Amino acid sequence: MEIYLAKPRGFCAGVSNAINIVEYALKKFGAPLYVFHEIVHNTAVVSDLRRRGVLFVEQISEVPEGKYIVISAHGVPPSVMEQARARKVRIIDATCPLVKKVHQEAARFSEKKYQIILIGHRGHQEVIGTSGYIHADLLHIVETEQDIPDLKIRPEQPVAYLTQTTLSVDETRHLVEKIKEKFPRLVGPAKEDICYATQTRQDAVKALARLCDVIIICGSANSSNSNRLRETGERQGVPSYLIDRAEDLDLNILKGKNKIGISSGASVPAYITEQLVSRIQSENSGVKVFSCDNPDEKISFSLPQI
């Protein structure tokens, strides 16, 4: 049996930045430290921070006046920031800079009165946050191709699109093409909103699919980018599975498989994949491990002033 580790995998710069911000705030201000929603969508990360005194809240009203609140990497609508300021809650913004870029584009298109098609998953924290930067009467959310015929936009109205950063690259490209068929003068952002980490990780899974009999993605069920990685493997015709922890793996899926591909979502700690490799090795003798030869990501973000 051979294991092939995708590269890159694990923390992207936006996730690493958000977690570092929480770590620094914990060290500087102590516990309890409040975070608005889960800082990132990963069970292990959230559980570890919770044990150390981080309180994850869904409403600003849960935060006492004068206390600090860290905004998660997914971002929030402006109304949440306004509520925090009204309650004199101190804001530490850990929104991914690439998500902030989408917020800026949303505000710009909205100010110009474009009808804005936001491609993403309804209810996902990032989509909720971006939607807050768009006038309600200009916002149209598209999840699937089936939503496109139902768009209520008059032909003479200017139309723009934006995307959730963690979507499938291939699927988003397909949706944009379909939207352009309906609205030929469709305007997009200056640069594609799909973030570099989403693109490179999905490309790495495609490379695994050319080598492997089965692909295992480490990531939590509520992680959009982890789910898209699993779907990417499936679309390449390779059975692909999503697991939260190494012990969640059903070893039966490896029976008769010789080449195992492993990757992880952008919010998954490195030790999760290391534990998975160790578990497979402990159950199978003579397992060889290879790391795919792709370039490392050389992107990082500076911590804000806290």
C-alpha cells in the first residue's frame, strides 16, 4: 500500500491568520475571550480553543459591555459591527483579507445599483456576511444551475456577480457561464473571488485522482472547502470520503486499494492528517508514504493591531 499526501493541504493563510489572532488575544487579554461564530469551520480547532476559555457566540447581545469580540474568518455583515459598537463591545477583526475583498466589491457594485448575483450557499456564514454589503433589493443568491431561470432581473438592468470564496472552482466557472447566457453583459469582479487556497487545494486533489484508488479528505462536515475537495475527487471518478478525525475512518474502504490519496481542508490542523497516516500504517504493514511535488503557498497576512 502507498499513501500520497496532497500538497498544499491544511491551514491556508487566512485560517492561520485568524487562529493566530485568537491566540494573541487570549495571551494578551486572558479568558474568557468571545468569538462571533466558530473562528473557522473545524471541530478540533474549535474544541481546543473552547477548552482554553474561548466562548463562541451567535449574538452580540451575549457579549458583556466592554469585552472583546473576535470576528471569525468568514466575516460578518456591517450590522453586526454596528451592534457591537452600540454595546461598546471591542472588536478584533479576524475576517480573511480575501473575504474582505469580496465585501468591498459587493459594496462597490451595490453603490452603482447593479443587480448582484451572489454565487454561494444560503446560510453559510460567508454568504450571510457578504449579503450584508448589498442592498436587499439588489441581491440574488444562486446555489445551483436550477436557480438561474428564476432570477427576477429585467433585461435592461446592469448585472454583476460575486462568489463565495470556498466553492468548487469548476462548478463556479460553469455557473458563471450559464449566468452569462442569460445576461450577456454580466460584469464580474476585477479578479476571480475564488481564493488561491481553494484553487490550489482542488488542483492538488485532481492530481491525487490521477494516481490513487481512493481519496480521503480530512475536514469537518460544516466546512465548505473540505466538502468541495471531496466532491472534486468524486468528479474525477475516484471514491472520495470526508472524515473529521483519524478514528472516524472506516478501514473497510481501504480493502483492495493500493494507492491512498490524502488531503485536508484549509482549516484542518496538520496533526489530523499525521494521525490518519499513522492509523493506516498501524493497520497495514509496509506502507510507503509519498508527498506530492507541488510548490508551497508563500502567502501570509499580517496580524492587525490589537
